Amino acid sequence: MTFNEILALPVGDLAADVCHLYLWTTNKWVERSYAVARAWGFNPATLLTWCKPMHGLGPGGHYVQTTEFCLFARRSVEGRNPAIRCETTWWEWPRRKHSEKPEQFLDIAQMVSDAPRIELFARTNRLGWDSWGNECRNDVELVTANDKGERRRESAAPQNSKPTISKSGSPSARPLWLANTCNNKYEN
């Protein structure tokens, strides 16, 4: 999926007026993750950090990457519960399989952000969450319309099409978004 296709995903159409976005990214793509959040109708608030144990030099530049980031953004500050605060913006957790995020982070997101919840680009389904991804059962279908008006799954959509959403239920029933989009390589 290209950067422009990610920007065009209709996440804002599914999100409630008062909701949170947790957008995973790596160091190289931090700047673009802010653009994604804004394109989806969210205001970036805090950059959260997952500190991973060192694992040797491996490929890369001058520094070995031992962190991943999650941009916390919100559509509105309304509905914020001042009694619920997390005491830190960084956590040290073990590495997992490539691109797999720590379960502990989802626990923190559940503590800070109200239900219902959805994970986009999900690898597995989590109890109490809706999911959309190519490795799990999908509760939401992101589709696009091509120039002829034919509907296609987002992964098969032409580059210049406008995405829409197909979901039973009200879009306002979706206050939390967890996306793993900015961890992908962008094609443009």
C-alpha cells in the first residue's frame, strides 16, 4: 500500500467525533505518521515509545533501531477522563516477531481509551475489539469504488479511486482506532 493510499483510507468516516487513534510507526516514518493522523481527522497529541532490548548490529545506518513509536492522537479533547492517566510515555518490552506489537500495549490502550475498539491492519483478533487486516477475521470492510463505480476490497483498489466504508452499525459507535499502517514501506 502506498503512502497516498494510506492517507486516503476512510478511517475518519468510521471514527466517532470523540475518539482516539494509536498509530504505530518506526523512526524513519514518524513525520509521515503525523500527516496520516491529520488526514484521517485526528490531532496528534503524544508520541509513545516502545524500547526493545538490543539484538546485535544487524542491517541499518549509524544507529541500530531499538525503538518503535506509537502516535497517540484524538479527534477531540471532549470526553477525556482526567482520573485516567498513564504515568509514562515509554515502555521496555521484549521483541516479538517482525512487526508484531506487544500485547501489554493493547492493555494500556484499553485502560486509557473507552470501548468499543477496532484494530486496523490487525494480525489477530482480540476479545472485545473489532478487526480489519489480511491475517485475521474482518469485522469491517474497507472498500473503494473505481471509475466505473464497481466496488473492490481496498487491497485491490486502483490508485486513483476514492475509498468508502462498508460496515453494519453506526459510525459513531467507534471511539478507538489502533492502526499499524506507518510501519509499512511506502512506495512513494
